[in-house]
Amino acid sequence: MNYFRSRTYLVLVFTFLSAAFAQQPAIDGVPGDLQWRNAPVKWHVEHGSELTIVSGKDTDWFVDPFDSTTHKTAPMLLFVPANDYVFSAKVEVGFKTK
């Protein structure tokens, strides 16, 4: 009986770890591994280079100009570029309030 419990836990851990590693996107032209800081609610990559990120409720990336308070709860996809790497992006935001 304990043998089967151990195997079940091992399968569950393996399944969980496999799913976690599968959640790292790959984008054409972006070198190295991409890692999430503050994972989004959902994301997808189209045509190898078009990344769409949906952030959760009450997320923000803002530095208050009056007291320099920082809010860094928005999803961020990070990578380490080469010294001569140039990155350009087109960003669209669907603001719902001011």
C-alpha cells in the first residue's frame, strides 16, 4: 500500500513540474531562457514573435513621481541579452479607467 502511495506522489510531482516548465514561452529572436516575474493570468505567442500577456486584477508597474514609491506587480518576462542586443516592441494597452 505504501509503495502505491509513493508512486502516486512521484507521478503528481513529476506532472506538476512538467507543467511548470512548459509554461516558459519562446519568442523568435529573443536569446536565452525567458523567465516570468509575476506570472500573468494567461499568455500566448503567435507566429513565433507576437506575445500577448493578460495581467490580473490590481497589477501595476508604476513609480510614483512624488515619493518614488514603486509598484511592480505586473507580469514581466525577463531574459539576459548580449551586450549589443537591440529590442523593439509595439505595446497596446486596453485601459478601462483613468
